[in-house]
Amino acid sequence: MDEVAGESGRAKGGDALKLRELAYESIIEKLISRDFAPGEFVTQRQLVQRTGLPLGAIREIIPRLESEGLLRTVPQRGIQIAHVDLNLIREAFQFRLFLEKEAVATFTRSAPDLVVAGLRREHEEMLAMALSRALTREEEQAAQAIDWRLHDTFIDALGNSIISMAYRVNSVKLRLIHHERYRIDGRVVPVMREHLAVIEAIESREPARAADAVGVHIDNARRLALTI
């Protein structure tokens, strides 16, 4: 009888954990897709309605999201989605710069030639398309996916789950900034060219050169976000 009760308790605990993770992932997904607008105020009930997940799970993941700086509880007003301001932009880009310079250096030392060649190919194809004609909305979204995927590839090369999780949280903030400040719309050509400069540095197998190239790219994005 005790064993049955124990197994039942573990099952319920596992279900609760699964619901918390589903709630967390659902809110992250909605932040990235901009179902929640930066600075927007919402209630716990609205989070339940938008995610379709239980109130208990939502309540339990709010402290985690607050600690990550993705939302904050404001007394008598509700829950505020991270607001895009100059401080958030500076901090998010500084964090990104520190991580990605080391990550791209590691990637430059270890990435297989075939992987690097694949990155070059998809960037050159997108650049050629953007130079030949105006891109559709779907094609610009594909270019944005190429952009984000390249940076994620550098971080993944570190093989460090702690860094990957921290980078992911910062990436959500950068995507909020992206939606507000510097969408890739109309900027596919310069972005692809900057990426190709980074890829060329990687192909040289000179880590310092690659770190400098990614630093230039990130700094250009930061300045654009700060000035728009």
C-alpha cells in the first residue's frame, strides 16, 4: 500500500514538473513570437487563457521568469512583460558579446569544414536572393532564422549547458529588442555580408580574427538598436 502511495506521489510530482516546464516553454515561445508585447501588463488569469495551462503551473514559474528578467510583478498593476529600454539593450548586447566572442573562437578551432561550408552556402544563397529582388515576408523570416541559427551554432560549440541556458534567456531579451528596434526587414543584405565576414574569419582558422569579426557584427546591431 505504501509503495502504491509512493508511486502515486512521484507520478503526481512528475506531472506537476511537466506542467511547470510546459508553462515556462509556452510563455517563452509567446515572448519570442510577440504574442506578449514588451512592457505589456497581464494578469495570471490572462496567462492561463493564452497558454491554456493550469493556474498553479503559471504561478509556480512566475518567480523563475522574474529572476531571469523576462517579466516583473508590479503591485496593484499585474505582471509586466520585460520592457525594452536603453539599459536592457546595453546589458543584453554586452552579455551576448562576451559569450559569443569566446564561442566563435572555440567554433573556429573545432568546427568541421563541411559544417562551415554549409553555413557559407546558405548565407551566399540568401544574399544572392536579396541582391536580385525584393524579398517576401516569408523570405525575410527565413533570413532571420539563418541569422539566429548562426549565433546559436557558435554557442552550441561550447558544449556547456549552463552557458546555453543563460544565452537562451538573453536571446529572448534580444528578440524582444529585435521586434521593437531593429528587425531584419530591409536589412538582409548587410546582415548576410557581416555574417559572411565572420564565416571567412572562421575559414581562416584564426580564433582571434573570428572573435573580432563577430564583435564588429554584434556592435553594429547594438548601435542600431540604441539609435532607432
